[in-house]
Amino acid sequence: MHSSDKIINAMLDEKLLEKIKEHVSYFPRKEQAILLCLHEIQDHYGHIPKESLKDLAQVLEVPLKHVEDVVAFYDMFDRGEPARHRIRVCVSIVCDLMNKKALVDALREILGIDFGEVTKDGRFKLVPVQCLGACAVAPMFMVDEDTYKFEGKEKLHEILSRYP
């Protein structure tokens, strides 16, 4: 039996574990699948639960510290309180120059939260990121995997209403 066949903490349920094993089998070295596996965990739980890191380290046959360091390095991974939807706001210099402040102010007013916080109903979490790779439409933001250009508070409210 391989060490990845029996999970000690069992944080990863059967379906999630199968997806992770598919990613692992694609690469010549198990640890090369770490980013895809972390995305699967985050998609499954809405964030990266601390308990899941030990299980993933076991599957990938890498030290727990390595998995923790990868999660800490990338701002796309969220270890905090989960929400049904993540709003990622680009806070890079380009978006800053293109009036990111108006977007952030509108989000704060509409949602009543700041970066790193979750709305009282658990619907949204506001997450700052350095770059979303869409400088041509700055200032921009993402809700889950959907990308939007900020076009005013009214349009922002309309966009957010699509995410129950």
C-alpha cells in the first residue's frame, strides 16, 4: 500500500481525493501537482482548511511545511473564513492608477465589509490580489471565476445580485 492510499486525517473526502489522485497521476513527480490539488481543495471547501494540508502532504509525499509554504506564497489560496463567493480585487499599481479606489469604496459600501472579511450572511468574501492579468480593463475584479470591469456602483450591484 502506498502512503497516499490511506489518509491519516481523512479531511479529504472520497470524491475530492479521487480528483487529487487524477492530478497526481498526470505528472512525472507527485509534488508537481500541488497547485492543481490546492485549487481542487479550495473549490471543494470554499477555502483551504488547515486540516487538509496534512492529508495533501501525505498524498504528494512532501513535508507538510512545503505545502504550507506554497499556500502562504500564493494569494489565490484562502485559508481564512469561507464564503459562498470570493470577490478578488486587483490592487496592483495599474488598477490603482485606473481608480481602484472607486471600486473598493463601492464594494465596501454595498457589502459592508473590508478586505479579508466575510458578509454576515456568508455570501461574499473580499480578497485583495496583486494582479488578475487584465490590465486592459482596469480597474477590475473577479467574482469566483468570472472577470468584470468596474463600471460604477449601479452596475456592480447588478453583478453581485447574480451570485446568491
